[in-house]
Amino acid sequence: MNNPVNNSVKRPAKKSREKSSAVSQKPDSKSFTEADYSLQSLLGGISVEKFLAEYWHKKPLLVRQALPNFGDWLDRNSLTELACQDNSEGRLVQFKRGHCHLEYGPFEAEELAALPKKNWSLLVSGVNHLLPQGDWLLHRFDFIPAARLDDLMVSFAPPGGGVGPHFDSYDVFLIQGQGRRRWEISAQDDLTVVEGAPLRILSEFRVDESWDLEPGDMLYLPPQLAHNGVALTDCMTWSIGFRAPKAEEIVNQFLTYQQDKLELPGMYSDPALKRQKHVAEIPSAMLDWADQTIRATTRWDKSDITDFLGRYLSEPKAHVYFDPPARPKSLDAFSKAIRKHGVALDSRSQMLFKDNAFFINGERLEASPNLTSMLIKLANKRYLEPGDCTHEQSQEILTLLHLWYQAGYLFPAA
């Protein structure tokens, strides 16, 4: 979701392949402290409650030095390396003679090195799956429900680079890394886009307000607010996006989910068939039978919706691969490791819950009362401390965690 490109909805699939991405961990603390990355700093001193009540989905918020000393985790060269990986989602946007051109990765390093000195932008989505610091940064925004959190996109642009004036259908936090970028916004109602363009570029854009962002500054933008970001120098922008499924998408996916569950006995029959006046007319008896059958199979309640939504929202995207350990530890060795170091969800894993139903990467687990509190903690914190798995019910949770470890969903923390 964290991009302005018109993409069709794809049904994700869980896969595994040769390991190619790093695990979750905190970034080195050479240039900042935990206090620098507190919620108080991130939101400019206002509370989460005030932000949600007055800004979220309503109006923009500019926070100067929201993340002090931020910006040197990636540069052009390191982002280029990510854009050349097979498991990355890279896009290159160039403007030539007033026309927008879009290319999809993975790219060749030589191709990116030969780009001109201005008017282009390289974007890589899902950086939270590729860079430990990216995953750590993404979860600084855990004051928003995980079901809404999408991904982290990082872009590099030389002077004049950007993706053009556009609007997003979701909320976004724009964090300035290296360099400077000017953000222009407009509250215009006209959101007509350029016909035939590969991006949702606005046909008309009226600037109401603008800000120049320096490293560590952050701009929050609500949905449907027209905006345009233009690089003033070589610059990096880190974009935290939130998923906002369309009604059509949810209904279509739910009907597909229902279709997968259907197992209907019987078939149409008409032993009392009578000759009808018009051979091409649909028989009333057949219409009544179809009506009754369909009505009987299209009844669902909130538990069906919960099951669908939990599976759907936690399902990995199509390009996401999990890496089962090449030489998995035995249950005993795994138990010793997590009792000593704790256990952490892989950065690619999505874990949600509702009541005692837990969902991880599209799969459902109905938790026993013994496990509920511990699984809630794992889902919320994405980590269990060493002492969490030493109580008398630990064998049940250890067996479950070991299964998830073998699937590549989590690992003993270091």
C-alpha cells in the first residue's frame, strides 16, 4: 500500500526459499539513545491520545527533529544494493520531457549508477523485511493497530527528483533521512489524475503550504490530501504507510474465502417435471431451488468475519518468503535457547488476535487458556523474554513455538 502506483490486488502466498534477509534487532546506538526515539519525541511532545483525536485521518502534522540524529542507516549505494536484490520491491520513476516513466526491479547496479544527476527517484518498499533497523523503526509506530500497519518504503532522489503531485488513500508518516526535501500540500477537492500515466499523478496541483524537511524531521499526512515531495539535494525519505483495504477488495476476498469453505451436498432434481409452454424459459422450480440453496449458504456471523479478517490481514504479501532453519534445533535445544535468550518474531511475520483466536501469517490457532496471555504478549511485543517460558505450562507453548520456529516464523533471540 505504501506507494502511489496503481497495482491490482494479489492474493498473497506463504513461501520459503534460500535465506536472503536479516533478522529483527535494534539498530546500533552509536548516534542516538532510546530517549531520542521515544513517543514524546516522535510526536513532537503531544500525547498519542491527542494525536489520534486531533490529527489522525484529519490534518497534517509537522514534527521537527522527531527522530534526532536519524538518517545515516542508508545512503544511495546501500539502497541501490537493496533495489538489486531478487526479494526486494524496487521501482524507478523518471520524468522525461514532461512524461512520467516507471520501471520495476530488481535492477542492475550498472543501470542505477548511470542515471542522470537530477529528476528521478528510486523507491524500495518492504525495507522492514530487508533491514534490521527498518523493522525496528516500523515498530516505533505501534501506537497504531498492527492490523493497519503496512510497510516501510525508502526512496532516494537527486535534486528535482520525486514521483509528482499525488494523493494516497492511506495515512503516511514521511521521515527525512539524509539531505533535504520540500513537501508541498494542497487541500484541493479536485483529485483528477493524468490519464494513462503509470502513477496517480494529479492533473492539477495547487500548493497551499510547503515545508523543507531536514534529517530527523517528520511529516504526517492523512488520506486524500494532495501532496508533492521534491528533492532539494541528494536525499533519502523513509515512508511509514498504513493499509486501508477498499470495500470492494474486502468483499471479493471474503467471497473467495467463503468459496474455499463450501462443501454442499445434493444437486437439483425435478421428478414432478411438467411440460412448460416455452422451452427456453427458466423453470420456476429451478429458480426457487437456486434461491433457497444460495440463501442457505450465504449466511455468516461475526465469527466468520473474524476468522476471515484475521487470516487475510496476517497473510504475507506474494513476494514474502520465509526461511526455515537449514539445520533446525531439536525441541530440547530450542527450549534451552529461548529460556536463555528469549524468542522473537521474524520481521516478516504478522501476528494478530481477537479474543482467544490467534492468527500468524494467514494461519489460525485457537489458543487454550494456558497460552492466551503469553501469545498476546508475543503478538503485541513481538518478543518473549527468557523468563516467559519457564512456568509450569511451558511445555505446551514451547511445542507451539518450536513448530513456528521450524516454519521460519520466529527464532531464538540473540
